[in-house]
Amino acid sequence: MGKTNLSIKGRDFYINDKPVYDEIEGSGSSKGLLMNARFIQGIFDDQSDRERFNRFYKIFDADAHTDDFISALPKWYEYGLRAVTVGIQGGMPVFTIDVETIDNNPFGTDGVKLDEAYARRLDKIIKAADDLGMVVIVNILYWAQTLRLSNDDAIMSALKCAASFLKEGGYTNVIIDVANEYNIDMWKDMPLVKNPDSMQQLINLVRKESGGMLVGASGGGGLVDKEVVKASDVVIVHGNGLTRGEYYDFILKVQEMAPNKPILCNEDSPCISRLEIAKLTHTSWGHYDNFTKQEPPCDWSITEGHDLFFARRMATSLGIKVPELRLEDQFYLQGLENNTHWQGKRWIRLAAEYPERIDYVNFYRNDEFIYRSYDEPFFMYRETTWIQKPWKIKKDDKKWTAEVVLNDGTTVIKSVTV
């Protein structure tokens, strides 16, 4: 038995037979939730060309990458984070490198064996989380890497292999996510995963092979299937692409399907206003900064901007006291740091502690208007809640300004000189 023994009772998560956050005075209705973050690249490697990840002023080393991950966990714990999602096959560097060119599949083509280096890194993360009192949501299959498995038998073998590894580890702080967003179009050539009836069977298989661990399978943003909800111990959902109101309605729909099961969102863009919905609906929510936490080598720390504002909002919602920020410090013009450009591109956005208080944000370059963003997370050149187009760096880039216009008419100016 580990130090952190996870269980569920109805809609609530328990650690060592007490509701999560029970130790925090003032946690109130948040007791039993499991606030989390998507750190999907925690054991990432690229067996085809890892040198292309020597960027952001770092030399990529898979073991060091995992060690940095572990070193960051205690600070996150202080703010109330109690779970992280880690992918055995990782995830997609959303902004930079074509994921289908990356070989991050540790099962080989036949799925019969988990690469020892990957297994060692995952074991280190789970044990470090266990020591802290944290849970690891282990995602097994990711579409771009599952394509590297030769057939359905290989997919089944990989699931059995991963489940057996987790069983043999004797871990007590794990939730298994069979496949990341199993019902999105990227799985169309793998009906064993995409079909909700067969996914139901895969969930049951993984539960059996893992010795009875908690199992679910995450759907794409706003997508849910009743067959998978029924089979899951934990109903894992994603909120990507949804407005705040759409996310609320989605959660109500899922609750109708699963009135007495815990609902856990473990991916929803950097839209931290969703924390209010999580508290209102008594569902767990997961932060997803897909630049700092999904572009290897990742910065696992609580970075300025979206990460810090999420951490502070989470802490406040849980009854953890944090000092109030001055109004001007509740906003951060992000993406202009020295270590966040790549191949002449920047991804510029305005992070806010209370994004729902913003009417719109105007972006200026050298005092010339560039773009207006109306919707959280206030990306410049926004495409959806989880992706944006880059700014191509020009020689005369100098002063960048975000004019933040609040709902009450107040204007806050944030400027950065590069």
C-alpha cells in the first residue's frame, strides 16, 4: 500500500479514507473534488529525432525532463493541486512540431513490452506524487502514437502491458485514462478505440488487468457517450472549445448520465473561469496550459501568467489563503519572454486572474493596433480556446501593449519591450 490511497464514494474522491481537501479549513463544498493539471509530456521522449527539442534555451534530456517535473510538484501541491495527468504516449506539441513525426510510442509495434526507460520515469513520477499526497491520472493511448501499433491485437497488448505494469507497481494513487479523446476523428482508422461499445470492453479489460484500479476514458471537448460513462469508475471529460455556458450545460448533461459517479475534467484549455463551474456543479477540473506544459522541454513550474492565475484561483476556491493582487497585477502579457519563441514565431496572449471580468483586449505593436480578442483565454489571433496563430517576429518588433477593457469600463494597460 502506498502513502496515498485513492478511493471514490459516490461523486467524491477520497485519499486515505478522507475526502480530498478535508484537511483544509474552509474547503467547504470543494471537499471530495480532485483539482488537476495536464502534464501529459511527463515521460516524453522522441525516439526519432530528440535533438529538435533542444530549444527554449534548453538541451532536451528525457530523464532530466521528468526530474524537473517532480521538482515542481511540491509548489503546485501548496496551491491545492492534487492530481496530474501523465501520458505513456504523451500528447501533441500543439503549436510547433507535427506530432505524427514524433516517435513517442514506448510499446513497439506489437505492444507487448513497455520500454524500460519510460517505465522508470513513470514509476518515479507516481512514487513522488504518492509521497506528496497526489494522484496521477495515467493516460495509456494517444492517437498519433497508437498509429504506430500494427493492428488491433497490438493495441490490446499495449493496454494489457500498461495495466500489468501499474498492477505490479502496487500503486494506490492512480486513475487510468484508457485513451485520450477516444471519440475524436483522429481515431477514425482505429475503430477498436473510437467505437463506444468496444471502448466499454477496453475499460473493463484494463480494470481487470490492473487489478481493479479506477478506470475511465476521456472524450473530446464536449463529447460524451453513455456506454463509456456506464463502464467508467471515473467519468473523464474534456472541455476544449466550449464557452463557459456551453461547458456548464455539458457538465449538467454528463451528471444526468452519471448522477452518482465522480466527474473529472482533465483538459480544458487555460480557461480558468471554469473553476467557478466546477465548484457550482461539484465536479473536478483540470488546467491545461498547452504552451508551457505541452511543448517539450516543458517548464513544469508555476509560470507567470495562466499557470499562476490558475493556481491562485484554485487555492482561493479551496479555502487556501493567498494575498490579494493589485488590479494591475491581475493581468500578464504572456508569450514575449526570452525563452518562448521558436523558429521566428511567438504566441502572444493576455492572461488574467479573473478573465470573466474582461470585456475585450486590444493588442498593439509599437503603438499600432494589431488585433482585438473578445473571449477567454484572450489569445492574439485566437482560433479556439486551446489554439492560436503565431506572430511572425519582425526586426522592428519593440513595444507590445495589451489594453485590457473591463466590464465596468476600467482600462488596464500592460506593456512589454522586447
